[in-house]
Amino acid sequence: MGPAPFPSVTGVDSHAHVFQPGLSLAADRRYNPDYSASVDSYLAHLDHAGLSHGVLIQPSFLGTDNSFMVESLSAHPRRLRGVAVVAPDVTDSVLDELDTAGVVGIRLNLVGKSLSDYTGVEWRRLFERVAARRWQIEIQRQIDDLSEVMEMVLPSGAAVVVDHFGLPADMRKGMTNGHRAFLERLADDRVKLSAMYRSDLTLERAGEWLEEMLRAGLAEERLLWGSDWPHTRHEAQQNYRGQWQLLERLVMDPSLRRKILVDNPREIFGL
């Protein structure tokens, strides 16, 4: 049984990170943060934007040690949910502890990594356990072979959230086979999509890509927004206000913005 829901959902930031110096870092990390991204600072951003909830995503550089994120969730159980990173052989008791803390999914951050065989027994069993808990599986992967990853994960029955519009490449020369294969996956009602940040798309191209995805069968009810605060590796170029303005410019229809910020995440994250 997870934490009690917040009494009123006014808006949800579905992707952010918290960390501080001195934490145990993963051996295969690609980034070493040298500053603190505290949960109090994050909540201040939510408050300023008028958002009631946030979803903390385990940073890749912390590996499977979810303890700092769990501490933050436990300190604010009515406002925060989390997405953890776990090994395929994680025990059910650890998953139970994460669930109690407010975790609602696991993350596969596969950017820059060689793909594992996610059809193997251990991974397949993990995905099935995630599905049984009604958690989601969040995937970050470049679009070239993203469809292949989804093909290995979706048979578990778990919902899949794809980060950053699927990280599409520049489409000025036309869509690649990777783009087309990804679009074919979007009619599956278990596939959800988070915002465009970190993709190579300009605002104009992002709008065109969003329309393309909606035409391919992605329902408006499966769109989410995430700030990706504190914008790791892009701290000098990005800030919370800028990401908020990007949403307003990309989605000008107030009713669709409400779906993305309130209705959709309330359902997807069980708020």
C-alpha cells in the first residue's frame, strides 16, 4: 500500500532528479555532478509553477542505489512519487520497500549503452513483476533502435513511458526506419510519452513530430510533461522557467495542457 494521495492535483512534473555530493556513484557513469539538487529546491520550483506533484527519477549516475531518492519520497509522501533503477535479480522484498516509499516504476536509461537481451529469463521475470504491481517501465533510448527495446518490454504487460519524445534525430532529410518503427508502436495504449527536452528537435520540428505521433495513434491521454530538473549536463543552457515556457509554446491549447499536466499523470501515476 503506497502513500496517501495528495488531496488536490493541480499539476504534475513527471520527470526530475535529486542528489547531492558524496553519494555512491555507479562505476559505469557518464557524468559526475559536483553540486546539490535538493528535494527542497525542487519543491520550491513546483510551488512557483503552481504544481502539486512531482515524480523523481533515479539518476543514471547513482546506479541501483535508490536510497537518496527514497529518503526524499519518504519525507514528502503526499507530493512525490518515484521511478527506480534496479538490477534484474532484485528481490521482491526490495520491490515491496520501494513500493511502500512511493515508487511507481523502474527506469531503463540506455543512452550510450549496448543493448542487453531483455527477452532473457531474468529481465522478462522482472518486467512481469513490474506489470503485476501496476508499475511502469520508463525507457530512454535514441530512436534508431527504440522500437526494438519496446518490442522486448511490452509483452510483459507493463505500461511503458518513453522519455523525451523518443529522442528523434533531425528529420529535415526525412524519417528514418527507426522513426517509422517507433511510430508503429504508438497505437498500443500502454505506451506513454514524456516531453521533447533533450531531443535534437527545434520547437517547430517538435510540433510537427507531435502531430505525426498523434496521427500514428498516440492518444492525447498518454502525453506527460517533465522538466528534467536540474537539467544534468545542460545546467548552463536550461532552467525550470525555460522548460515551462517551452511547454506553453509547444502546447497552446489550454485543455490539452490540462490533460498533460493534471489528468494524464493523475491516472498514470495513481495520484
